[in-house]
Amino acid sequence: MNWHTKNDWTGYSFDTRLYPFPDELFKSLEDDGLLVSLNLHDADGVNSWEEEFPALCAALGLNDSATAAVPFDMSDLPSQLGLEDVVLQPLERLGVDFWWIDWQQGERGYGASGLKMNPTIWTSHMRSTSRQRRGSTRRSMVLSRWGGLGGHRYQVGFSGDVKDLNWHTLAYQAYFSATAANVAYTWSHDICGPQQDQELYTRWFQFGTVSSVMRMHDRGMSAGSCADDPAGPSCVLVMPWLAETAAFQAMRAALLARARLVPVLYTALREAWDSGLGAVRPMYLEYPEEQIAYLQGLGLPQFFFGGFDLLVSPVMRPADPETGLALVSLWVPPGTWVERATGLVRTGKSSGAAAAGATAAESVGVGVHAPQCPAASRAGISVDCAVSWPFDKEACLERGCCWDPEAAGRALGDTLAAPPCFLGHEAAALVAQKEADLGEVPTLVKAGAIVPELDLDPGGGRAELVGAAGKPYERLVLSCFVSGVSGGVGRFYEDDGTSTAYAATSLELGAFTWTNVKWTYDPDLGTFTVVVGAVEGGAFEGRPDARAYRVKLVNAPPPASLHLTKGGSQAHSPERVPWRRQAKRRPPFGAAEGEPSWHYDGAEATLTICLPPLPTSEPVTLVVAALFPDQAVQVQRAAAQVTAALKAREASVWAKNSSTRKLRAAAAKPAARPPLERAAAERSVGAAKQAADALLSGVRGAFRRAALAKLVLNEARLCPGEVTGQQSSGALQTLAATPARLSRAAALDPAAAGDVAGDGSAAFWELVAGLPGMVMAARREVADINATSESAWRVKHATALLRVAYDDLLLT
């Protein structure tokens, strides 16, 4: 609101002391691809000091020298049209893209009689439709407070200034956002956090990155006397770059993840326009017969983001001070799901049909009877009943939760304490527990899903990142989650991003396109096939004629061969795709992308195929012959000469350090996983994929947590073996370096002898199978570190990270 003159809370003229050249400012922001909104409080009408006051009076037939103000009156159409066309339209011509209506909220007043005739919804209506009324085809939107049912027509919702910065308010926002889908509404919430609790700020920020609309704002708590607080600065944090390093890095990663998911979010918004289902959706919309899906506000703050393939569970409680990890309760729906951050494969549970003679609610112990309530210390399933605060025993029991008197006594009078409610036996049996580090936003991806993302380079600077959401999709990443299933489909939507030409419902007539993607697995051939279809739909300005792709097979085996077919199979022959070392940086937009290639990212347990810009009017087909555990041995035997040459080359490198070679060879021995020494004839190709899925489950998480453990120890020079003269087994060092060894081992291409360096795919599976043993060795090594009292938390945190990594590897 500081943009306008300070004569009054209401203002419509730029404060030229702060903004002497508004036109230049708008042009600069437009060049960066940014949209601009201005904040308005219309309560006091248009006063005589406003620049457009004389013109408004002339339009209304008033004498401006004898008129003090034109009041804001929703029942007076001429003055409302004058406000829109005479006062606000010049600002829109200057460059204002949408308005933030920050005052009108209430059921009556200012010419509004109440109920559906309230000032909020009618102001939103006027601001949202004025451009179209004038004949413009440019899209409109507003940021508006709640005006009642029907407000979904005028997105986006502003939930008001956040009042209390605590974990309960955060948990309530997640519940509030998801259930707003019941009336097709989309909320945006203030994102800020206390300087003294940057963990809470980080989690609030992360929640914002998986919300329909992300918006950073506070009600004036970020500056003022708090800056000179005798106890130290206590102002609220609104800008993430002012946070401490660990918090900033976690927030930056979450923001980049959201930026990459623009195609997912934009596709969901098109689906919302078609169906009324918002981009954030409660679980019960997809699983209406699953009673546990209705525990949205009872400790399961889960919701779907960008469709029904991503199920997010943002962290809503503080971390354990001992481990540094936060406990997350989550329900895994029926079917197979993959944790996005860790690659862990989870199989979901159903609450099932209600037992005979019992209601559906009783089947999970909700609301009808008091469930069996073990002591909280034995149940361990805490509930964020933020929909009701303060808590009371009866309300807790009515919701199917258990009341723990001891925990309740500890929490009385403490609004920051964990709620003293716990799930009963029935619901608790369906809930999984997960421990998340500060940088993780727990997200389950439906097995088989194809997730389209922008191919952004964080090091590309302003030209790469600023305004990326408004640019055509010149490069996309298509992540196929191949664990546990034999195929999947996905699609993404495009239009010009600015006009209303998308509104035509016909695919042929509308100025928009859909691109369909599918992948399948053939158990007889042991091949994955990915087909990116030709674009379908009409033309629009900026529609890409060509697009580069990076196709990722998540939790996939390394390839024995990989072929690309451009266009239809009738007109083009498959061409072999060679291995290339993974580039540190991508070419900038518009630069040559080179030839097709593939590499294996060991840290992500992901096969990546890089495709140069190809015509979007033609389909693209990839066929990957996979090397499964048993097949890897056979291929190695068939390619004996290649293997021998590579082993000899590798031996010349490893011979430089005999002790390290012996240590790593021992660490790579299979441990706690199914043996690999089975004849191929004993297992079908389908069974081989199942074995590979189990072996690769959780690998990404193990490497991620090993890197975090090493980082937190390195900050205090505590990592074993990294100080001159220090004796150590080097187990953590070896584990942290294993992703590079996996990438190298997967690089062997037996179809083209001698053109690639690598250890061979047999070594790949040997490393994967030995990963639990390596993690356990690293955990023991870290637990033995003798740290000072000031650094003891680092050892505990690193040990906890490795414990969770080990447990996840053994879940399959």
C-alpha cells in the first residue's frame, strides 16, 4: 500500500517521492517478465487530492471545486464505473496487471445490503470483469478477501493478515486450504515467520511452495521497534534471504522445486477451469470411500497438489531436538507410491468397508464412539487437531482421538505445545510415520505418474529464473516414476498465458494445446518405452515449434541399449542414443543442445535421456532395454572383451591406493538384501523388474541423507578421515562418494564396445545390493565420534539421518 500518497488509507495516485518515474518502473518489471499488482483500500472513496479526481468529477457531472470526495458506494453504478474506467484504467495502461483488494470484507455497508449483496464480492466482480467489459481479451484476476459462496469466480483468495505465528496456525492453514476445494475456492496465505524460530518459518515457507498460490506478506511485524529490541532483533522474517544459512538453503530448494513444477500447476489450473477442482485438493475427493481420508484436520494435513499424482504432507510440527528430524504422520492411499525426495517405494493401505453393524465412521474410530485409547507414549500417533483450540477431552473423543491426561497437563496454557490428542488404534494402524529433515517437503508420487517440470538451471541467473513461469516451454523434464507398475500416462497443458482465447471448449477451436505422454514396460522384452505425443490443439502466440526434453526414469536400472525414433515409426528408423558424461551446466535458452545422449545419475538413482529440440508436431519414442540384476551378469559374460578392457583401465586407477580399494570392495559386498546370484532362467523378466524395484527403493534417500550427514559434520571438521593424521575407516566418505561410482558403473554400454568408460552393470547391482551394509558401517563410525558438548548435536543429527536411511532401505 506504500505505493500511493499518504493522505489517507485509501489512495489511487503514486507517491512520486518514492516512485518518481512509475512508467520506467513498470517497463523495467515488464522486461523481466514480471506481473505487477497494486494494493487498494477503497473505503474512503476518491478524494480531491487524487490525480484523476477532476476527470472523475467531470465524468459524473460534478463540480470538482465544490466536491470533497466521491464516496465508495456499491449501489451507485455510475460512480463504480467511473472508478474503474477513469481512475483505475490509466494505472492499468501504465502496467498494473491485477488488483489486490485489501479492504472490503463484511456482509453490508457502502451501498451493499448484505448476504450476496456484500461489498467484497461485488468489488471483486467489478475488478475482474472491467477489462472484458471494455472489449479486452486480456485475462483478469484479483487478490481478494472472502466475499462468500460464489467468490471462486474471482480468484485469488487473500485469507487476511496472519495473527499468531505458531505451529497451530500453520497446521490450520493447510487444513483450511485443502477443504476450501469443497466450494471451489483458492486461498493464499501470508508466509512469514518469527526470527527466533526459523524452523517454523522454513516450514511455513515450504507449505507455501505446495500451495495453489504462494505469497509472502506480513501485517507490519517485519520492521519497527522490533529491530531495536534490547533482547536482540525480533522482527518477523518475510524475505527468505535474511534467514540463517540452513533455513535459507531449505527455502531456496523448496522455491526452485515449485518453479520447476509450473507445468504441473498450470495444467491443474486448466483442469480447475474445466471441472471446478482446484490445484490443491483434499484426499477425500480422490478417495471418497476411504474414511481415513476425512481426517484432514486431525493430524493428517495431507492434500493433493497439481492434480492427483502428487500427495504432499508438509511438516506441521517442530523437529525432535535430539535428532533434528521432524515426525510426519501420513496415510499412504491404496496402491503403490514413491517418495519424491528419497525414492522409497510404499504400498498403501485401505480403511476398507465398514464392519457389519458398524457405521463407516466407526471403522476408523471417528466421531461415533470413543476408540480404544492407549497411552500416548505407546500409541505414538500425535494429532494436529488445529481445527479446535484450546482442546478439551470431549471434543477430542468425539473426533475419534484419544486424550492423554499427562500430555494435556504439560500442554495446558502453552499454545506452542503439541496438541494432547492421539489417534485411536483403528486409525493409527493405517498411519505411517516418517522422519523428515529440514530440507524435505514429504511428497508421495503415484507409481506410474509422469511429472512434467521446467528444465531450469539455478546457476543461469536472472535470465533463466526471473519470469520463467510466463515463458513458453522450450525445455521440459519428464520424470516417469517406474517403480511397482508396468506403465503410466501424463499430460501437460499450454496456452499463451495472457489472453482469454483458451476459453473455447473445443480442442480444435481453442488457442491451447495438450501434449500426452505415456510409458510402458514389456516384461517379455525387458524394455521401457516412452512416447511423447505430438501436440494437440490450436495455435497461439508463442507456441513452441520445437522443444528439448530430458526424460527421466526414476528408480530405473541402467540401460543395455537405448534407441530414439523421431516422428512416426513408419517414416523414421530408430537411432541409437549414446552415453555422454553428465554436463555440469545446460546450454542457455536458444543455444544449441547437441545430439541425443543419456547418463545415469547415481545420486538420484535415475536414468536421464537428453533430447535436443525436436518438432512438437511429431511424436518422439524412446525404447530402453534395461539391465536387471540377473541380466547384468549375462551381459557381462557376453561382452567379456569389453569388460576386461574396462576392468584393466579401472585397475590402473585403483592400484594407486590399495587400502582404499580393499575397503571399498568390502563395503560393496551385498548385505541385508536379496542375493543376486540366481540364474536368469529361474526368474522371469517381470520378476527381475520387481527385484530391481526393491533394490532401488530408498537409494536416493540414502545418498541424500549421507550427504547431509557429511555436511553437518564437515562444518565442525568432525567427519571421520578428513583431518590429516586422523585414523578412520572412511565409511561415511565411501558412502558419500558411492553415487559417483554408481554413475560410472551404469555407463557401460555393451552394444558399442569401447566407447564408454565404466565398471560394468554387474558392479552397479553389487553396489546397490551392498548399500545397507555401507550405511550401517557409516552410522557406526559416526556414532563413535568423540565430540565436544557444543558439537554433540551434530553427531546425533548425523547418526539419526543414517539410521533413517538404513531403515528405509530395509522397508522393501
